[in-house]
Amino acid sequence: MNLLQNIPWLVLLVVLPLAGSMLCFLFPQRGKLLGLMTALAIAASVLALTYQIMGQVVNQGALRYAVGGWGAPLGINLYVDGLSLLMLLVTALVGLAISIYSSGYFNNDKAKHFWPLWMLLWAALNALFLSADIFNLYVTLELMGLAAVALVALAGGADALAGAMRYLLVSLLGSLCYLLGVALLYHSFGSVDIVTLGQRMESSPAVWAAVGLMTTGLLLKTALFPLHFWLPPAHASAPAPVSALLSALVVKASFYILLRLWLEVFPVASASLEQSLGQLLGLLGVAAVLWGGVQALRQTRLKLLVAYSTVAQIGYLFLAFPLASIIGWKAAFYMLLSHAVAKTAMFLAAGNIMFYGGHDRIVDLDQVAHRLPLTLSAFGLAGISLMGLPPSGGFIAKWLLLEAAILSGQWWWGIILIVGGLLTGAYVFKVIGYAFIESDLPHESRAVPKRMEWVALILALLAIAMGLIVPRLLSLMEIGSPFAGSSL
Amino acid sequence: MNWDAWMPLLIVLSSLLVGLVIFVLAEDRVKTRIWLNMAGALFKLVLVAIMLWGVFNGHHYETRLPFLPGLDLVLRADALSMLFVVLSSGLWLLTTVYAIGYLEGSPYRSRFFGFFSLCVTATVGVALAGNLITFLLFYELLTLATYPLIVHRGTEASRRAGRTYLVYTLAGGALLLIGTIWLYTLSGTLEFTARGFLSALDSSHHPALVMIFVLLIAGLGVKAALVPLHGWLPQAMVAPAPVSALLHAVAVVKAGAFGIVRVVYDVYGIEFSASLGVTLPLAMLAAVTIIYGSIRALFQDDLKRRLAFSTVSQVSYIVLGIAVVGPVATVGGLVHLVHQGVMKITLFFCAGNFAETLGIHKVSEMNGVGRRMPWTMAAFTIGALGMIGVPPLAGFITKWYLGLGALEAGQGWVIFVLVGSSLLNAGYFLPILYAAWFKAPADSWPAERSFGRHETALALLVPPVITALLVVAVGLLASTPFSPLHWARFITTLEYTP
């Protein structure tokens, strides 16, 4: 057997960022270098893991690993299937990009705090995607939340602290709800392992309560309308790379847990409950798309516009719940992936604009926009994916979701996709329009390091490219057939 | 290596790559940019010529790339697509020459020519699309690539025009998307097939198919400027002249009209469309558009605005020819795809020359302009007479076939539309010609620039003269092989012979 196949890459994925975090903490002067090295190492490990999994035939490609040789129920199991693998991949991609970007963005004082926290967050994210039981999911969720809150507070100043504090409370409340649900399930079935729970699941009031609690907690963390109130202020005050992390990865992680539970733990519990709850989630998604879109259009500051755009885009993810078909789930997951890439590009582009001109007032963008053509191109290309115009990851997701909506006979969900796309077009072009007029900058500008511009552009191009490699991504998604448990 | 499978992709890439390189080119690399532009346009033309010869000799050119499960991206050269490809890549070359002359010395040329190349990429993609999803992809790309060209000048008016354009086209694109997906869920395929692929569907689906037809035509009608979806076109005339040429003759409205042809012929099939009862309303809509556009054109004093309304009217001849249902009318409609392109591009080139050389933007300022700029005005005259339908120019051939076809299909009312529209065309073009040739010029022109020996820059003068000659040639030589008329007949036999 060759070496690549034998190394437990999935353990490395947790250990590497943890070690990186320690090192960055111990050697703050070298934080930038250590952070970048760790980021590269993690990216390489994810690729190796992908290779390892592709070579595996047993278990339909999914990989289970008992840490230290102790399996469930005593030890900790790590588990990789198509869903988690793609989450790990997108996290590595976005993480690497953000690491490169941050190496130019932060001054030394901030960098000293940023790198250890960011590595810790990365460790939490990777561990979360690898968890095979709902209790470990809780632990990693909490860890991720705390690291994210600290990162939001990094900017300093009253706004940032207030935003961070609010985020902290929401985050804790969300995890608490989730933990209560975990306790209820453990009490009922005597296990926290996802597969075991899925097998033993049966309908009872305790289970319904657990479903309600866990879903609510996760919705709060995912910032689904009307529980999104914490997200715009947290984003607005955070540094650009942190905003990108929050939008692209952190809110997605809690959605990922919800998706897992919904696909593998809850289905057997109660079909009728699931159906009506699914309809409710779909309605909230609709409200999110509309509210987020309209609010984004009304914003006068660029970062808030992008933040509300996230609120809207999260709404799309929930349109899959009332459809509850395999193609619908795939569409939502595709949306998640392409949104992660595109939204990172967009936040980084917004960060560049702010970096250059010192402000992000939309009406004064004409002072900046034409001086940063690469950044504006990145913003535009990311916008195309968010709008769902072809060819882009966003278009594919929208196409699949529309197809699922029509096939399930619930075409009205499709209308929201179209309306949301037009709203997105409106706010994206509200910004792009400024690229074509010029006026003088009233004050000194600050040169943007070229790598910060290129990172944003390359990510945006990747968001477009995700519209051209669909069969490959869909077949990765199939590994371990994570969607098999859902109703057809 | 099998070249036949790569030719269509190569033709699309030839301008895409040029565009991408131009984007990153420094602003002052003028020579390199000109060289790249011309090389790209010529290379594309050579490839198209080879492919045209191949298609004529029965070669099958098809590029197929996996896109979605069960759906491929397909680029295919069939007779119909070649008509559009030849038109757009031929006029593309001339427009590039014109644009280089027009924009000399102005800022942001790398951006302009980059998007310019993307625009032709999208158009050729639309032409070569072998199924509805590929078509949709390039159709939306066209929207995105033209927007920066419309707002290029960055004035308040151009930004407003750009906004209007987006509102119309993005909404249209959304309708097209819904129609396409709905169709896909019903039929399970989107592959363009001669005589359509829907007639086998169960008749319980027919109401849905009618709805889908309406969605698709509404989506395409935005770009084809069918009334009442035409509002963006007259506003977009604030764009620079080469962009207007692009919008009106080469790319945008043509993509819409071409899409309608595709939907009627290769998605629904003409006989099935007729049996669904959707062709007569479409013909009526086209007739209304023809008359309405002409009437509005009468009252415009701004030259480019008058031409824009004229486009609204003329493009619908294509739709009318399709919707009348009958081989002869179809020939008229298809051939107008080319004829309208050559005529309208001449007129817009000339309008651009008047504006650039003398500062003339209004019809009322054109008195005596024929004496100052005889070559440009001669080209304009040929274009205008062609539009009116004076034999033996291009427009006459179109109207002749449309009229004959309508009679053959037993739809005599179309004759009145044709006559009425010709009278209106004469009503808004002849006064211009009269004023330009026979009225005495004003003491001074609004903003005159001197270009030495010639009446204007050579790069601005040569393209309209060539296209004007083409207007004469496609009319005079209509019955020779390889003329647009000949090709349109060839396409029609494919659709109508059993």
C-alpha cells in the first residue's frame, strides 16, 4: 500500500490547526509565517484525504476512524463522507485564501491576536465536519462560536465590542438549546452516535422537543430570518477577513449540523412533523430571501450590504426543506458551497475597497472603484454567482433547486428563487455601477497589496468555475450516499 | 485529433481569449491591442469560413462538454447557426475597425475592447448553442458583457440607460430560465432538433406547453425588442456608436430574434407550434411591433433614437416571417436576420460619423450634410433606401418574400402591415435624405473636426462604405449560391420538406 493511503489524514486535519494555533500563540512575531505554513499544510492534507477517500471502495467511499483505537460508544469516532469532505475542501480553500489575504491585511498588533484565534477556529471547523456523534458536534460548535466571537471583537472599539457581545450571547443561547436537545436524545436512546441514533429513532414527545430545541438553536446560529438580527452588526464591525469567515464558514457549519440531523437522525422520528416543520423552515427561508434582499438594497455601507446579502442567501438554503428530495438537498448543498466561495470573494473585495479609501460608503465608491479594477472585477464575478447567472456555482444550485421545486409539484418555491435573484442583481449592480464613473479621492489613499486583490479575484473566478465542474462535485457529494436516508 | 469536435469551441474561444488578454493589457499598449483585436477577428473569420465550407459539404461539427447530470453543453454548427455566425463574425470585423477609429485617444480602452470581445463570444455562443441550456448560458453572458459597454461613458444618462437595460434583460433572462427548466422537467431533453422535440408529448401537457411558449417568447422578446418589451432599446442609444451597432445589428437584438427562431423551429417545431395555436398571436404581436416602432420613429428628432425605433420595427420582420407559417415567409424572415444587420449597421456607423466629425446628433441639424460628407451620406442613403424596401436592395428581397409567403399561407392581412410599414419607413427616412442632399447647409456645424484629406477618419469611413456595398450586393446577387437568400432557402428546406 502506498504511503498516502495509510496516514490518518483526518486526524491531522484537527491536529495541524491546533498545533498551528499554539505555535502562533507562542511565537507572535512569527505568526504570519506560521499561520501561512499551517494553512498550506492543512490544504495539502485535505487534498491527500480526498485522494485517500477516492481510492477507497468499502463503505461506498465513506471513511470512519476511531481515534486512538477506541471506537464508539467509549471513544471518539471521526467520520468522512461526501458532505463532510466537501465542507473540509471548501474550508481549506476559503481558509487558505483568507490566510493569504490576512497576511497583508493586519498590522502587527492585530496579527498577534488574529493568527492563534483563526487557527483555533479552523481546528474547530475541521473537527466539527469530522464528528460522528452529536455530542462532539456540540463541543466543536461551542469552540467555533467562542473563537468566532473573539475574532469579531478583534477590531476593537465600541461598535465591535457591542457586536461581539451580542454575538456571544446568541451563540451561547444557540449552543445551549442544542445541548438540551442532545441530552434529551441521549436520555431516550442511550447513544449520541449519529448512525446509532438514526437506527433507534422513534417518535415520542421527548424526540419532538429535541427536534424543536436543536433546530431552533442551530437556526439561531445559522442566522435564519427572523433570528438573523445579530449577524449584520457583527459583520459590519469585524475586520474584512473575519466577516468573510463568518459568512462563508461559521454560519454554514451550523447549517451543516442541521442538514446532518435532518438527513440521518430525524427522518424516522415523525414524517408528518418533519413535513410541517419543513414547510415552516421553507417559509422562513422565503422571508429571509425577501427581507435580506430588500435590506441589502437599502444599505448605505458596502459591508452591511454584503452582510444582508448573506441573510438572503441563507434563506435559499432552507428552500430545500419543504421539497425534501435528494435533488433538492444536493441543490441546497451546492448553494452552500458556491455561496461560501463567492461571498468570501465579495467580502475580501469590500475589504480592499475599505482598505484603499478608508471607508465603505456606497455613494462615494466612485472615488475608489475605478482605481481598483481587479477588486471590482472580483466583486462583479462573485455577484454573478450570487445572482445565479450562468455559468457559476450559484446558477447550478438555482437550476437544481428550481428543478426540484417543479418536480415535487411545489413550483411556488421556485418563484422566490427568481425574485431573490433579481433582488441580488439590483444590489450587486448598485455597487458595480460606480465602477464606470470617476471622481477624485478627497484624501490620501492606502495602497492595497497586490496579493489581496488577486486572492479576491481568484476566489471569484473559482465561484464561476464551480458552474463548469458540476459532475465532479456532484459525484464527490455522493460519497457514502449521505442523502439516501431522506425521503425521495 | 478530431478537429470537427473542436471547431465550434475554438470559434468561441478565439474571441474569449483575446478578450481576457486585452483586459489585463496596460492602457497605453495601443498597438498591441489593435493587433490583438484584428488578429482575433480575422482568425475567427477564417475559422468560420472553413466551417461554413464544411457544413455545406455535410461535415458535422459538434462540441459536447458535460455540464449537469443529463444535460451537456453543446456547441453545434447547423445551417441556421451558420447564418448567424457568419453575420456576427463578419460584421464583428468591421465593427472592430470602426471602434478602433471611434475610440482613438479615449480612456479605458482596454476595458472597452475586453467586454467588446466577450460580447462577440457570447453572440457566437448563442448562434452555435446546440440546446436550450447552452443558449441560455450565452444569452445571459451577452447581457453581462453588454452592460459595461452601454455605461462605458459613465455619464448620468448612460448609467440610467444601463440600469434600464439590466432591469429588462435580467427579468427577461429569469423568464427564460423558468421556461427552460419547466420544459426540461416535462420533456427530459433540451436538445435543438429540426422540427422540434415536443410533439410526442401527451396532449394533457399542451396547456403547460403554451404557458412555456409564452415564457420563452417573453424572455427572448425583451432582447428582440418586441412591444411592449422594447423600452430599453431607445434609451440605450446613449452608448458609443460602435456599441449601438453591436446592440442593433450584430449581437443583442439579433440574439433575441434568433432565439425566437430556435424556439419555434427547433424546440416546438413549426407545425406543432401552429397546432398549439401560438403562431397567430405571435404574428400579430410582431405586426403591432412593426407598425408601432415605425410610428414612434417618425416623431424622433434625435437621429440615433429614430434609428433605434426603426430597429424595434425592423427586427420584428424576422419574427413575423417565422410566425406566418409557410416556407416562403420563413425564407423572408430568416434572410432578414442578415439583411437587417447589414442595413442597420450601415446607418449606425454613419450616424456615428456625423456625430464624431460634425457634432450632429439631431435630424434637424442634417441640412446639407451630403455636401460635406458625401461618402458617409451615400452609404446612409443606401441603408435607408434598403430599409424602405427599394429594389434591388436587401430590404426589398425581404419584403418580397414576406409578402409572397403571407399570401401563400393565406394571411393576406400581412400585406397591409408590410405596405403600411414601408410607407412609414419612407416617411421617416426620406425627409432625412432630402434635407441632407438638397437643403443648403447651415453656416457652421455644431462641432466640426478636421481629418485632413478625407471627410472623416479612414477607420470610420471604410466600414460603412463596405456595409453599404453589402446592402447592394446581397440584393443584386440574391440568387447566387452562398448569398444569404440562398442559405435561408437551404435552411427552410430542412424545416419543411418531410
